[in-house]
Amino acid sequence: MQIIKTLSELSELCRSFHQAQQSICLVPTMGYYHAGHEDLMQYGRTLADKLVVSLFVNPTQFGPAEDLENYPKDHERDSRIAESHGCDVLFLPDAADMYTADHATWVEVPKMTKILCGLSRPIHFRGVCTVVLKLFNLTQADYAVFGEKDWQQQAILKKMVEDLNVPVTIKTRATVREADGLALSSRNVYLTAEERKQAPAIYAGLCAARTLVKKGERNAKKIKDLVLQKWAVDIPLGRLDYLNIVDPYNLENVEYLEQDALMACAVRLGKARLIDNILLPACGTQA
Ligand code: PAF
């Protein structure tokens, strides 16, 4: 595995892969790997000849009061994990190289970024889109892999790729969970023991919504109310950021489920802000 720090080396190397008729899969990450990242890498490895993993805690996607400074880091362990999954290139750029002092261009998808997580993180997706487009341009990746835990992120990136004709195919992977249902996240380390005990109830609430839909309920408010009632009992330490039922592709709110829909949420538990989602099979097509 080559560890590369400069942008020019990355683009030169990726150009040489393409010249040798080798396809490239990019897995963009912010590090502190868990089994969810490992799944993205393992899958990415099967998609292309060369697997490029970027590890960059992107400052422009963090708001002023967010956890940029404290974001967990362990580059040595991360390098070993990436290598063990057949990563060919680990890209570890410096923030000052990714964003020069006169950086002035931003990628925005306003309709999809000002809702759900975008309500409490107004600049987040602008930073994500900008850094991911830079990574796409540097690598000219044929494929890129993202996790479905960040459902809004992957939906926005797919729209960006479609609208800007970026020649990359985005693939997604199902959320990897702890045995008790909690979605894996690098930020789970922020949870205290008591918060950790309550956290699995987030996904349990979403599963209860899915069961209700399977039984025939189609009214979004009734489905959300059930989840909120359960959470009020099971997550007394939690503070709701949002719980919405939306179209899985354009993320617009759904009042009555005529098609399969997505229930997405963010719940604050102590220092952690946990996001999760579940598909609601209103057409009976989801397992
Ligand atoms: O999902 C993440 O870890 C980040 O948002 C990403 C896609 C690596 C961009 O910084």
C-alpha cells in the first residue's frame, strides 16, 4: 500500500493506473475506522483494479460549534486496517493543501442540503460536496463507495454527480450495526456508559415504524408519533434533532406513504449526535 500526502502525487498515480487500463474505486473516509468502513473497503476492493482510500477530516464540513478539534484519530491503526483490506493507495492530505488560502469555490445542492441534517448543520453538505468533488477530480475514480447510514449524504452526492456529469458510479452499502442494533459510527466513542445503554433504542424505534407500515399504516404522522412515544420512554437522555419520513431519492417530506419511503433521524445523546434511518416498505417490496 502506498501512502500519499500530496494532491499532485495522487492525481499522477491515478492517471498512471488509467493509462495501464486499470479501473479505480475510491472510498472517501474521515478515519477512525470501524467495521462499517471495513465493509466499504472490502466492497470497494471487489469493484475495481485499484482501491484508493482517502483519510481526511474535512474541516469545511464542520460548523464552528462542532467536533472538528476532537474528532477521533488513529492514523497508524487506520493504515493497518486499510492495508489489510487490500487498499492500494491511502491518501492522507494536509488541510492546507486541500484548501489553499485563496480557496473560493463551493459545490451546493441547496434543495437537498437545507433539510434533515442540514437544518442543524447548515454548511455541512456544502463542505462534503466540495471535498468529494475534489477527490473525484484528483482520482478520476470509476467507482466510489458510501455508507447508507449517511443516507442524505449519498443522495446529495448522487444528485451532484448527475447534475455535474461527473464520470463516477456511486455505490452504497447497508449500515453496519452493533449486535444490539446501534449503527456503527466513529462518534459512538463520545457516549457515556448510560448513554450507550439507551442508544440502541434509536434503531428499535425505527424498526417499530417499519413493523407498523408492514401492518398497513400509511399516515406519516401516526408512524412518527409511535416512534416518538417509544423514544420518550426508552431514551430519556436523548434530545431529538429531527425525525422525518421522506422520499428516499429527493428527500422531500412524505405525508402519506404511497411509495416506499425513508424514515431518517438524528438524536443527540450527551456529546454525540447520532443519525440513523430505515426504509419503510409501503409497497411491500422491502424485506
Ligand atoms: O462520510 C464521511 O466520512 C465524510 O462526510 C466524507 C464523505 C469522507 C467527506 O469528508
